[in-house]
Amino acid sequence: MSDTSNEPSLRTLRSSDGISLSGSVRVPGDKSISHRALLFGSIAEGLTTIEGILPSEDPISTADCLRSMGVSISPIVKGQVVSIRGVGLDGLKEPEEVLNCGNSGTTMRLILGLLVGRKGRHFVLTGDASLRRRPMQRVGQPLKLMGASVEGRSNGNFAPLAVSGKKLRGAVIGTPVASAQVKSALLLAALTAEGSTTVIEPAHSRDHSERMLKAFGANLEIVGEIGRQIRVCPGAILTGQKIIIPGDISSAAFWLIAGALVPGSEITIKNVGLNPTRTGILEVMQKMEAHIEIINLRDIAGEPVGDINVKYTGILKAFKINEEMMPRLVDEIPILSVAALFCNGETQITGASELRVKETDRLAVMTRQLKAMGADIQEYPDGLTIKGPQSIKGCALNSETDHRVAMSLAIASMLAKGTSTLQGGEAASISYPEFWEDLEKLQTRTNS
Ligand code: S3P
């Protein structure tokens, strides 16, 4: 069991040893959709309301940046509907201060796309130490093809970044990586460019921007093969919407794996977003022959949503993940690497080099932390190989400031023999502020 005291930095995590996880849980709102609702609502005309927003640090960074540019956004508080008074496509004011994107790559990359076309206005963006090390040229470079001016350290690759707003021209742009952040930045820039813009992705990344921009009234069309080409024609006025955000499958992932692996467990995760560009973990769990069932499948505000039931069923099968699948489960690799330790056979994760430029180098950090628990893992430039089943032991762990690492190590600790300590568990609050409370609740219920 975990120690739920408010001790900020060091947590004691005990092995599950006879304790299973059971009951139902509602994970917080989808992080990707939360950012987009705030951004698109701000440049729409009229009122946008958002129900189910993720009340955590990353969306709060996005909201604070938008407020600095004159948008009125009500406080982001758990359980409260957020209201935005949109300022229209050209209404964002030049901020008097540096825009601080905190730990959030989505905030920085999407806001870059939003700002580059604001002619005559000047913006400076920065973030925390992790964000200042993450590559921004992947956004700045294609935006330059539209006439944008983005400067920063290392030839524009690292924040702090300076943007001089320019009149942009539409273009046909092939993105270098299958990244929804890069794609979304280009779509946002395209809204105010001269002429149409077509974005062509190497693989189909999450499509929340496309769905939501269309709902706001943008002139956006999906052309060509399996959603990989998106064309935006400027000129359409965006109109405020009522948005309902489902739970984040990337947060549900921790309970999916814990429920499948901790003996005796059965968990129902309610209200989870099941957009097919995000459900790679369910594909993998089917290959593992885990017992998962989707119930109450429905459509809410343009996104598929359902409840997921997961049950422990004994030893599972090893799996393979390749580059083609990566965009559909990119944020789930840390928890899937924990799962692989307990599966029978050799798990191979390839095409995962993007993990090296997330909040931390997640391939290196997960390898380091799981090795400290005694795991046998081979790390390659673009992935991991893990032979299972193996047993791991409790030890001194560190999230290395990464939210998804913190939560993955919590589940690993339950599956280990003996007690672990976790430094930096508070990082979980970046995407799942109540993770530790939910872990405790799911555990205590079976004890009662
Ligand atoms: C996100 C896209 C993904 C993901 C990130 C959120 C988004 O990043 O890892 O957590 O909201 O667009 P990339 O688009 O860079 O792959």
C-alpha cells in the first residue's frame, strides 16, 4: 500500500502482497483535449464552456498563457465547468510578460502555432528545465515554410523562444515526425494564413485537433489516405462551443495494467476516451490476452467514450510494439515496459525514439529505475527488449521529475517483492492530481 501522507518528496510504496485492486475509478479529463478546448475556445467568438477539464498543472499553464494575452478564463478547479470568453481569431493581445509553459510541451508547441501569424506582435515563450531541453525546431522549422519567425537557443530548437508575428502564407507541409503537437501547431497557424495549408503526416497521430476545430466551425478537411492529410482553408469564423471532455486513456493505462497484473484484481475505469488514435494500449492488451471489456460505449461531443473493465487472469503473453503503432500508445510505453516484466516471452518495443524527447528520456529513465529493482532490460536507441516473466524487488526509486514515470513506478512497486521508496512522486500531479488517492482507494476497498 502507498503512504498517502502529504509528504512532498519521498513516498513509501509497499508490495501488493495479498492486496488486490478492486472497485471503480474515474480518471481525470483527457490532457490533450483539455489543452485544445482552452486554445480553440480562446480564439472563437462568444462563450465556450468546458466540462470535465483536467484540473492539473499542464492545462493551467495553457490557461495562464492565454490569460496573459487578454482572454478571460474562469478558474480551473476540479468538478467546475470552465467558461471562456473567446476573443476571436485576431483578438489575442501582445503579452507584457514572458509566456511560461511550465512542464508542458503541448502548451509550447500549440501556442507557437497560434502566435506566429499575429503580424507585428512579439512573444517570448519559456518553460521549466525539462521543457527548455525539448526540441522545438520540429515546430519552428515547418512553420518557417509558412513565413514564420521563431528564434531560440541552438538555432531555434530550445526555449526561451522569441516569436515575431508575421503574415503567413499557406503551404503544403510534410511533417518530419508523426506528432500531434506539430500537426496541431500547423493547423492553428493555417487558420489565419493567406491561402490553404495541407499538413501531411508520416503516420496518423491523435486527431483531437481535427475533430474539435471542425466542431468550432473551421474549414478543415481530411484528404487522402487514412486521415494523414489535413487541409485548412482560412477565413472561417470559429464559434464558442459546449465541450465535454472524457477521461484520459493515458491515465487509465495505469489501472489497466495494474488490474491485469496484480493478483485478484478487478477494476472498472469509467468514462474513458476511446478515440481510435489513442487506443493502442487496448490493442496490445488484447495481444497479451488480458481480460478487458469495453462497456457502455457511447459518443460524447464528437469523441467515442466507454467504461473499461479489467480483470486479473494470471500470466500474460509478451508483445511487440513497432513504429506504426507508436503514435497510438506513445505515452503508455513506461507502464507497458513494467507490464512486459511479468509477461511470458520476449517483449520487443521498437520505433520508440520519440520517447527520448518527452518530459524525460523515458527509455533511459525507465531502464535505469527498473534495473535498480533488479530487472533485466536491454535498451536500444529506439526501444527496449524485455524477457519475462521476471521478479523485481523493492528499492529506492526516483521519478526523475516525470509524471508518467512516477505512476509507472508505483505500479511496478506493487508488483515487486518488498518495499520501495519513491522520490518525486508528486510529479504525478502534472496529468493525474489524484493518482495517489485513487491508488489508496482501490486498495482499501478489497481490504474492507
Ligand atoms: C500530445 C501529443 C503527444 C503526446 C503528448 C500530448 C498532444 O506528443 O506524447 O503527451 O496533446 O498533442 P507528440 O505529438 O509530440 O507525439
